[in-house]
Amino acid sequence: MKTNYDWYDLLVLTGFMPQKDYQEGATLSLNNSDDSDFLDSLLEKTKAEFKRDWGLYGFSSTPPKASEWFMGISELVGGMESGSDVHAANIEFPLNAVVMQFKRLNLSTVESCKGFHNRHQQYGPTRYRGAYVKFLTWRGAFIAETVLKSGGYCCELDPNKRLFINEGTDGILDLGLLLNGIPDVYHYRKPLLEKRERRLMGLLEIPGASGNEQAIGEHLMTILKNRLDSVWTDDAGNVLGELSIPGGRGNVPTLLLSAHMDVKDSSGEGKEILREKNMLRRDGGILGADDRAGIAAIINVVDIVKQYKIGCHLKFAFTVYEEKGQIGANAIDKSFFEGVDFAISLDRRGENDIVVRSNNGYEYCDETQTGFITRLSKWLWNNSRYHYKPVTGGISDLVVWSQLGVPSANLSIGYKDEHTEDEHLNLAAWHRTQDLLLDIISYKTATASRRR
């Protein structure tokens, strides 16, 4: 733990982004009046020496004592952070640097608190009584948790995307300086991505052309029986299941997640899978990402939902004979769909499509019913290329769900040129869909809770 703080450290811990200068001091450029007023008040309170030329501050004098500087911050900050547009003065000390550094790393936060503000925190579980930062997306929350644990910090992520930092003030300050030294967070996420990909590779190796789905069906039964509340195979060979995790207030909506087990043909069986950067393909024959990529994504998301006890009510349909005309989907007992509020299939080519109707004009759902998916994708990624949008697509199992009155949508899962030897899977797009699916589940539960 650092004990002697120079000007650069103090400014970072206040929630600013200074630069070190060649004289071992620091400079700071502020373009926001709230930030400038906050810093000016802090400098006045601590009687610190500095130079200012409009919004550019220069610090080359002996810095104030850290205890005086931190006391000044505590007296000036405005309270608990709430909302995505936040400045250093809105954050409770000592979380100023932690929150602002997370934002710099594109891990958007929506709330933070130093702890012990209300009866629920004071009398709840000990691990949930202290400082926390709440994230906009699960992706951001997972990365932040990984960063903290890799640095040896005690933390726990709760079902509401709140990351509780079970450290004293000195530990939180140390964390702020650690985050300041991180240029990007991709390598912290790499182990999670690799784990996802190992499951995908295993599924791609299992044969299963239409009519021969027994091996993949048995494999799914084996791995799902310890994950779902119930899982079974119907007379047609479809693998069906259900999972319920309490969350929020009242009943949560029921979501159906689906993907098909069969691949177009057996041309890729036994052929080597090749990886070129973020692309997977086979050395001859189809890859089979249509739709093993969808199956793998759903199972990966189930693991996260179970691990973090994210409130949900999910049904699952892994179907047979989809490539031969939705034969397996049509064979599912209609009672299985009772109570389903929305269905999502992971069986669309490309990177950012939400299929809401078929090419022949059949409506799977109204576009307004998928607006929340577009909004969630905008929360997850600044790059508009990754924002999901409603489109017209082909026929899939969705035609069965929607004919039963279930609003349904099919999401891109990253593959292209399916049914040919040129089939390939963009792993980056595949990972993004899993991030999106997790937030879809969480959002649906949270929205239902707020309405009750």
C-alpha cells in the first residue's frame, strides 16, 4: 500500500485524469465547470499552491498532507453516485478514483456507495454492508470483478450487478491507483472467453446431421441435468428444460431460449477445425456453427446465471430436424409453451441482426417488442457496428413459437456462409451475443419487478 502521495496520485484519487510533467509534478486539464469548482474548493480548503491558465492546472509545489486532502474531498463530495453521467464531485470518497477509472476503461457504472447508508445494508449480510459499485451491464461487472480478484482484492458480485469491495479505505485507494495504471482490460477477460470457446469446440466435434442427433442429444442431457431444474427428451428427440431462480419482486417473465441440435450434413465430420485469429472454419466440409454456436452460447449463459443467482424463469428447447423444415419444433407438446412471454432463438447468421419476420412476410414479433434489445446493445458497445437492429430473415423454429402466440426473435450468433464448405464463425461476434443475451435475461426480470 502506498503511503506517500505526490500531486499526481492525489489528483487521480480525487477522480481526475492528470498527466505527469517533466518536473515530477502534474498537470490537469478540466473542461467542465463542476469539476473546476470542485477542484478549486478543494485547493482552497487545503491551501495548496498551484498555477492555472483557464482550464489548465499546473502542480509543482509540495503537495498537501494526504489526510488533509482526503478530508477535504469527503467534506465536498455531493453524495451517492446515481446515473451514467457522473463527475468526481458526485462520488463518495474513497470511491472517486475507482469509479472514474472504471468509466475510463469503458466499464460503465450507474451507482456507487461507500456503504452503511440504510438499514438494509447495516443489518444485511456482512459482505453486502460495505462500499460497492454498480455496473450498467453484466459484461462490465464481470470484467471489473476479474480485475479486482486478479489484484488480490476482496470483492463479491451480487445478482444486481453491484460489486462489493470488501476492503478498508487504504485498500480502495490502492485499487484506484492500480486501475489508473491499466491501459485496457481485454486480457483480464481472456480466461472467460477461452472457457466459452472450449465448450464450443467440444460441441462442434459431436456429429449430428438431421435425423442423427442422438449423440448431441445425449451430451446435452448429461451436462444440463446438473444445471437445470428439470430436463427431458421428448418422443421426437428434442431436449427440453426449465430453470427458475427467484429474483426481483413478484413473478418474473418466462423466456424461451432455443437452438437446434442438427447440422445441415455430415461433410465436416472428422475434419480439422482451423482458427485464423477470430475466425473458425473446417479444413473441408461445413463447420456446423449453424447451430452449435447457438447451443454453446445458451449453456455458457446458463452457467453465469446459476453462478450469480440472476433472477429468471427460463425454458429451453434444443430441437431436432430443424434443417429439414422445423420437424422437431412442430413435434413439441404445445403445453410446453404455456406462460412463455418471449422467445429468443440463437440461429441467425451475421453479427447484429434481430430477425422479427420471415422473408415471406410472416411476423415473428412486432419491432417495438425488440426495441429493448437494441438499447441494451448500445449500452454494451459504443461502436454502432455492434448495435443490434430488427431485420427480415429466413424460416426457423421461430415460425412454430410465434404461431402459438409467443412473440419471438432470432439473434445473430456470428456464423456466415452456412451449409457450405466456406462456413465460418466470427468468435468476437459470438462472444458479443452471449454478453447481450445475459443482459436481455437480467433486463426482463428487472423490468417486470419495477412494474409490480
